[in-house]
Amino acid sequence: MVSPSAPEAKAVSDERVVMGRIAAPYGVKGWIKVQPYTEYLDSLLDYPVWQLGKDGAWQPCRVLDGRPHNRFLLAALEGVGDRDAAERLRGMEIAVARDELPEPEEDEYYWDDLIGLEVVNASGASLGRVEGLLETGAHDVLRVVGERERLIPFTAPIVMEVDLSAGCIRVDWEAGY
């Protein structure tokens, strides 16, 4: 039902979508360890140029090599030749140009497209807005914040409708849950 781009995914603008973050340097030759926010571990390697950023400042960086490693992705980037250079990238977000992403299939959504949508139950009561999504293994979970935080499974039959144009997700979920 969802094609994730980030557990706490967010569109950084209409031009970029955050797809991961640099977790740490790896080795002494400038490789980095990446925590991808993609459905498949190596999906970020489909994009030859990543946008690296922090606090709204973005710069393009060409990917020279990469491979999956346990639950992370290892990558070598142009201009990053040693551990110190890789260390300076720790914590940076990795984004790709939105127009490079494939169109989601029917009834699939990029997580960042769901962030900020109002969640309304079948009775018409607003439960809050989607602040993030969590990947649990069994199914994805909406983190909805209103008068309190709610974790709502993002699966049928609980999710009745996603209307991106109206900015709303209708759910079969009582306010007292």
C-alpha cells in the first residue's frame, strides 16, 4: 500500500525527496554507511547523483560505487577520499530529485506524500495529522498527532480512503483508541 521514502519521510521541497541519511563513515578510504529509507535496501543506488543536505543547504554528489551491507548501504562518493571527509558527512540527509522517482502504482503512495495529511475517522472526527510513518515488518503504521499521538496501521480495512488532492486520509478508527 505504501512505497516508503522515509520512516519519518518529508518532502524537502517540491524538487527533492529525502531517501536516507548518512549514518557514519565506513573504513578508511572515504566510504560512508547509509541508512536508506527506501523499500529495498539498494534502491538508492538507482540514482547516480544524490543531493546531500542539512538545514536546507543542498549540494549534488555523484555516487561512484555502492553495495548493501547488513541493514545499511555502503557508498563511495566523488570527492570523499578518506575517513575524515566521510566523517564530516555524518548526519546529512540524502535526497533525490522528485522527477527522477517512478510514479507510484495504484493504491501506493510515497511516505512523504502522506506527511501532513489530516486523518479523519468514519464518524468525521479529526484524529490529527500524519507526522510520520513507521515500518514494523507486518505493515506500515501512521504516526498521527492531534490532541494526542496515535499509531494507526496503514492497511486495509483500517484505511478506507487516501485523497491526496483533498489532503485527507479516512480511517476506520475510533477517537478513543
